Amino acid sequence: MAGGAREVLTLQLGHFAGFVGAHWWNQQDAALGRATDAKESPGELCPDVLYRTGRTLHGQDTYTPRLILMDLKGSLSSLKEEGGLYRDKQLDAAIAWQGKLTTHKEELCPKNPYLQDFLSAEGVLSSDGVWRVKSIPNGKGSPPLTTATTPKPLIPTEASIRVWSDFLRVHLHPRSICMIQKYNHDGEAGRLEAFGQGESVLKEPKYQEELEDRLHFYVEECDYLQGFQILCDLHDGFSGVGAKAAELLQDEYSGRGIITWGLLPGPYHRGEAQRNVYRLLNTAFGLMHLTTHSSLVCPLSLGGSLGLRPEPPVNFPYLHYDATLPFHCSAILATALDTVTVPYRLCSSPVSMVHLADMLSFCGKKMVTAGATIPFPLAPGQSLPDSLMQFGGATPWTPLSACGEPSGTRCFAQSVVLRGIDRACHTSQLTPGTPPPSSLHACTTGEEVLAQYLQQQQPRVMSSSHLLLTPCRVAPPYPHLFSSCSPQGMVLDGSPKGAAVESIPVFGALCSSSSLHQTLEALARDLTKLDLRRWASFMDAGLEHDDVAELLQELQSLAQCYQGGDSLVD
């Protein structure tokens, strides 16, 4: 590629981060397979930003995510820690011992039927124990699935999804997966529950050196590394792992962008007192420490609140999802993430991670909120101006940062992406002589329509906007969440029978918002109500009472940064 890709290294820390990451990488993989689609503008997004090329010991070219993920013992199911792409029984280390051997073989987890079907389409394990990958078109992406030779892939059912590896259809490099063996994924004992436990993991030489070795492996092969994106669980001890990882990145790679996505799974209930208190403490400690060491931090959740009081999950007009299923929640968050990260993944005129963070985080506002319209409601025969006018003066996207409804709050700066709208729909095709219904209908380009809409909505806000033809891919194993949509995600009066949704238009935004003032102050109020003597087990994980007092002060100080009036207009 001319000029070289601006590479990004992704870190996935935690099990829910694994769910979001699995959907994210599946969507990147599906987009690679459609790169030659004539209906789409070729080369809008640069896959080399996220992927790396390689070669197996048998000379097979590979194209795998530039990824380091950390999870707990027992979380991989049938996925091997070294992955399956470079597997070769012939190259196993020779055993020098000539005496009697006793072999203890751990019983393998059964592979999800969906993955068995996927692997049969991707390649074959030959009789000599070597994995033979089918040819990769243009050297990148998965081989195309042709209905003439390949049976229709299975769609995983919700009941069959236990862990994120049950639906990951992307091959990983052997240096991607790093397991924390001292804590268990399942069971009640040996859990990574507290922020202090997570911090202590990366203070241990074993895990710190392992992470540093993997970072050096990926970073040293990059020509133009722009930075790191961290997908990190906030609700459990991985908030501490993420905080320590961000600190390490800031120390070793100063000047690079570090954008952290703090992830929280579905709704919680009042009856789970210890879990809720731990969730509150982990979230508060995680957000503040990550904000210190990151260029930008954005909490992502379908819940209505970050605090102790449970709020109903958010609603999408054209989605039917089960908020109790990580498989569903993570799919929606991955779709939003795939859209709001577009600026630093563009082929032409990309916005670097550092510049994106600088634009959104001025005056100390390093925390932002996210929102998305999934799918963007464009009906057959409508133009982009028609669809935007339907929103009226309301905020067009659903909030995804558990900071409440954005109506009545003030936006200081925003980065907006609209993708998946056909070029023919960008502007209004009025009959000559027909007066335009609005100023948007008088615009001559889609970019002008979007920019003018944002200017009308929030006149004195610093806005960056991008309009892409490329839609977001939602092919299997993405769950069936859409109601009344065509295969291309257009909103219909009735859902067509037997027509699965393959791609959708999405409207997404990152916003520095005054809603964070109320959210951070509410977190601080909830913390002051806690009797820490009741939660000694959390404090025993390596935190002092002074740490909580300092946390409260930092929360209140950061909250003040977002105090700037409660309306959109001064």
C-alpha cells in the first residue's frame, strides 16, 4: 500500500472483551471477503491497520489479527492456546527419554458444531497432521464460500454459545492468546474479582514478561505504528489488568495513541449485593486509572447506569435482543465499535488515533461517550435528507455508555460516522422546479448533507464527520436481531420471509458530553455510601482506604471538567 498502513495493535482483556472481540474480528473477516463487491467503494477501510501478514512453517501465507488477548483458565473451550493455523504434529519437540512413558491426556472440549462446519470450509487437517489452508484470494481474508461446493454454514444457536471461542471464525496467531492460569473462568473459587487482583497479575514477572514479549513481537514488525486499542472488561478484576497494561504501554510507547474501550455486560440485579458492589468499585477504579494512562477512554454498555441502582437496558427500534445474553450484547457493541473506529482505519486521509483523541479530549476531557443508530433507518425510496429529517431535533443515536439519555445535555466535541448508504441515496432527487422541503434537500453531496445536519443539531460544537459507502457486516455467526429489515438493512414495513440480513447501515458517534458530569458524580455518591468494612475482601486484594479516598477526589475532579451547562446551546 502506498505510504504504508498506520498499524494498530489490539489488546483484548477479559471474557466479555473476548465476546465483543470475537464479533469484531468476524465482522472484519466478513468485510475482507467482500472487498471485490462492485456495489461498494473499494479500499475505503484499510485492513492492514488491524491485520498482519505471515507465513506458516509449510509456506502457507496467513493474514491474522494483530492481537494480544488475555483470559482465564478454562475460558477457551475447544480453542487451543496456540491457535490452529500453525499446527503441525510433525514439528512437535522430540522426546529424548528412552525409558517407559506414562501419558496423561486431558479430555478435549467438544467443538461447537458451527465451528466444525466453518473449519471444513476453511481447510483440512491432512493425514500427516498438517493443517492445509484453502487458497486465500488476493493473499488476504478467508476463502470465499461458494454455494455450489460448500453447504450453507450453520448458524450457532444461543444455547450453544458458552464462551467467545464458540463463534470466533477467525484464525489467530500463536502469539495472540495469553492465559492467566492462576485464576479460573468457571466455578466459585479462584476468581479474578477485584481491581487489585488484576493489577497484581501484571506485577508478577511471569505475566509482565509474557505481555512485553508479545508486544515487542508485534510492534517491531510494524512500519508506522499509530497506537493501541484496548478492549477491557470493567466489571471484574480485568479492570486492574487493563489499567496496568495501559500504564505499561504509556511508559514504553510514549507518543503512540492508546484508546481504551471499557466494556460492561448486560443488566444486573439488586439481589446480588457483593457482585454489584464489586462491579461499582472495579468500574470506578478502572475508569480513573485507564483515563490516567490512555489518550482516550470510552465506557461501552447496553445498561442504563454505571452505578449501584440498576436501570433498564437501552432500546433499539429495529433490534430485538436479549440483554441477559453476552452473545447478543457483544454483537451490538462490536457493531458500534466497528463504526466509531472508522476514522483511524481509513485508506484515504485517515485521522490518527492521537489526533482523534486530541480533538475529543481537550481541557482534560479524556473520557467520552458512544452512541449508535443500529441500523440507520433508511426505507426504500428515501434519501439521506429524508431519513435525517425524521429525527427532528432529537439525538439520532441510542446511548451506549450507560450515561443516561443524551437529551438535554451538552456536547463539547464529537466524531461522527455514517456508513452503508448507497451513493444514489446521498442527496434528494427532486423534480426540477420542486422547492426543497429543507436545507438538507438542497445539498449537492452526501458529505454536505451530513455536515449541515450536524451543524443544525449542535451549532457551536466541534464536529468531525465521515460518510462511507461500506456497510457493517452482520452475516452469521452474528445473531438474528433485526426486525423488518431487508438483506441490506433497509427498513421495511414487513420482514421478508427467509431473507437474512447480511449488512446494515450504521450511524455512530463519539462525544465529549456533559452527561459525564452527572455520571461521574453519581459514581462518587454511590462510593461514599459504601461501608468498606463490609467489603474487606475487595480491599484485601491490594487496596488501601486511602486509595478509595483518592479515587473519590479524582472522580469529582474529572466530573467538574464536564460541567458546562445542561443544554446544547449556551
